[in-house]
Amino acid sequence: ALAAAMRSAGIEPMQSEGGFFLVGDTSSLTVPDKYMQDTTPAMPSMTRDWALCRWFALEHGIVAIPCSPFYSPENRELGKDLVRFAFCKTDDTLQEAYDAFSKIPQH
């Protein structure tokens, strides 16, 4: 259900062998400029994945985890298009996620 929801928003889920998260490739989405230019105490130099996660949370009610913080500073760019979503949720919550994902504009 979560993989279908992600695809409905233009996010390609990556193949997984198990766990509680799905990683998605968000390279087909355009992050609004205001989120790319924003800064936070936790991210003084905004990365694309972090900006995308803030956009999803603040405008779409979807909480995602940016992947770039899991990379070393010199390789952080490798995670710029990747975000994680937890799928250890109830069926009702996953349906709400599907509905929210389907409203994300694709560019």
C-alpha cells in the first residue's frame, strides 16, 4: 500500500529485503524554491532531501526522513534524492498517506 502511494506522487520505491522503511527516489519531483532556500538550526545548509521532507510535512502532512544525514559529509550529495518512509502503520493511516500522496503535484 505504501509503495503504491509513493508511486502515485511520482516517487519510485527502492527494492527492499525487509524492515520498517521504504526508501524512495524523489528525483522526478520539484521541491519548491522556498524550501530549498530555507535554513534550520539542524540544517544550516539545506540539502534537497531535507527540503523535500519539510515541504511534505508542512504542506502535505506526510512525514519522511531525509537520507543525506546518513552519508558522510563528502558523500552527502549521494542522498539528495532519497527519503525514507515508515510503513509500520495501521491500514487507516496508510490509506490517509495514500490520499495525501495523491495530492502532491508532479513536475
